[in-house]
Amino acid sequence: MIEASQEKKRLLVKVSTMYYMDGLNQQEISERLGISRPQISRMLAAAKSEGIVQISIRNPYSEEQTYERAIAETFGIHDVIVVHVPGGDRQTIDLHVARAAAALLESAIKDRDVVGIMAGRTIASVAREIQFVGRKEVQFVPMIGGFGSDGGAWHANTNARVFAEQFRARHLLLNSPAVVASPQARELFLNEAEIAKVLEAAQKVSHALIGIGQVSDQATIVKSGYFSDEEMNGVRGKGAVSNISTSFLNETGERVHYNGESRMIGLSIDEIRAIPNVIAVATGDDKVEAIVAALRGKCMDVLVTDMDTAKGLLDWQKKHPVR
């Protein structure tokens, strides 16, 4: 019995060495030893359970992953990526966050995927970092109209074009403003076949890349001149603390309805929530409250941020529990 046990152990060691040290796959081991592939799989599992194989991972990202798990568990989202750049200035940190978001999106995109793209400087920085990875028939679609006529490099149309060029893919254009003068003007735009076609495509994307805006005079919608300080103060007075696309959210993540909503052209937060995989990219102490609101409102599946912001999110959540 002892000898038989020893020989079984010897075989487990042999199979484990071939798999983990020599780099052979299970099929190759099966062919060499004349043992079925399912049996090889069971033997490798047994080797781990008996302590013959002890896997050790050198993890230089353990601190970041502690915060990633904490945020994901606290807010109930699929995943979080926290980027840590010790001693880095804001520009350097944001560059590394953009690269992390680009790498994530490159991995997520499959052949024939349609990707929704939001406006914003953060999204524009991700677009500059995206790399072609050999996917076929991918298309990028803007999810909101343009802010102003100054040809800004961060409009959703521009962002979609840069993503497409970097990724060697196709893109659509949403030829309308994000905010129009009246509800009647909005209806005219929405009745245009080409505009309706792009918005319909945006509602059916498989992935979406969004930013998260604070509700202040620094918000894109104010700086573009489409919302006056008075209108922004009115939205804030209704409890809004976060802005995503055409929608505003209160501190609990609920949608805040406002008069200007009837003049906006783009996806609402309810339409964004319906997208299978929403990746949000947001950093900065000034956005912590806005990001927490978006997390509470389940507006994303994945968050990409930096270490200081990650700490700020957990601290804000602790100090400002939902009433």
C-alpha cells in the first residue's frame, strides 16, 4: 500500500513538473504518458489539493488590489482598476489612468463589437492611448451631441473618430448639438433619419466608455456655454451632484429631472445603464462626490481611477452614508 501510494505521488509530481515547469499543455502530457486529458486535469487538481503544487504569485499591485476589492464590494460593481503612481503629478497620474482604461478596453473588445463613446477630456486621453489589437469590423459610436462649435478635441464625435483611427475601425458621427434651444428644436433633430440612426446604434452598443462630471461651474455643460450658472444652480438645488451624458444624479444615484433635459440630445443615464458593459473613467478629489453618486446609482460595470481618488471614494461613502 505504501509503495502504491508513493508511486501515485511520483506520477503526480511528474505530471505537475511537465505542466508547470516544462510548459507542456494537458493534451501534450496526455499524449506523452498515454493518460487521458481529463485524467491529467484531475491529477493536476489533486497535486494542488495535496500540497505537491504550491502556487506563489509575486504581486506588485497588492495595495491597489485591496482598494479595488473594497470599492467593488462596497458598491456592488463588477470590477475596479486602481492605478498608483507614487509621487506623480496630476498629469502623469491621469496619463497612467488613461493607459489602464485603454488596455482594459482593448481586452474587452471582440470582433464586430460596437463601442459607445462619450464626450470629455478624460475620454479623449483614453482615445490617444488605445492600440490596434487585430479585432475585425469594430465600430465606435458617439453617445451625445456636440458642445459648441469650436471644434474641441474632446467632443464625442471627435473622440469616436480618434478611437476609430487608432483602432483601425469604423465610426459614426452624431451631427447635432448636445443642447438645443427648445424642446421643439430637439424633436426636429430627433426626427432626422441620420441622427435617429446614430442614436439607435448608440443604444445597442456592447461596450460604453463614459466620464463622470461634477455639478459645478467647471462642468463641461457650463463651460461650453450651453448651460447658464442659473440653470446649473437650479439643477444643484434639486439635489444633483453628478452629471453623466444628458442626465444628472443626486447623492443616492437617482436621476434628477430638470427643465433643460427636454433640450438635450444624447443617451440618458437609464439608456446607459442598459448597456452590457459600461466602463467609467474618472479621477480627482473634486469628483469624489460625483463618482460615489454614480457608483450608488449602478451607472457602470467597471471603474478606472487612481489611488488617491479610490481612498477618497471609500472615505466619502463612510462619512456620508445613504439616508
